[in-house]
Amino acid sequence: MAFERISKIKEMPDGAFVYAQADHSANRFRVVCSGCPELQNTPYRSSAGAILAASYHAEHDPNQKHVPTR
């Protein structure tokens, strides 16, 4: 019912912060970015997927164009 942070908080080159969250009771996972509010609407299937997407988003692809969600 409540999301909790499951990854380190990463800082992007533009100063935004990115981290992964999980709601284990509902089996829901997401990535939160202070610079991309729409990013948290993208669902992930596992905690590992959300953590990897957060890391990739912070370091390589700030526009989230090439991160698979399935």
C-alpha cells in the first residue's frame, strides 16, 4: 500500500535525483526521478528491473528512450 525506496539515490549530471521504489504488498515497482515526474507512471515487473532502470536512467539515458519495461 505504500512505496518504499529500494535503491540508492543517484544524482544525474543535471542535478536531478533518481531512485527505485517498491510496494511489496501490491507487487508494484517504479522509478522516481525529480527531473521527470512522468517516469513514475512506468510500471516494472520486478524490483531488480526498477533498480536497473533507475541506474541506467541516471547514468546513460536521461530521456528513458531505450529502457525496456518488459
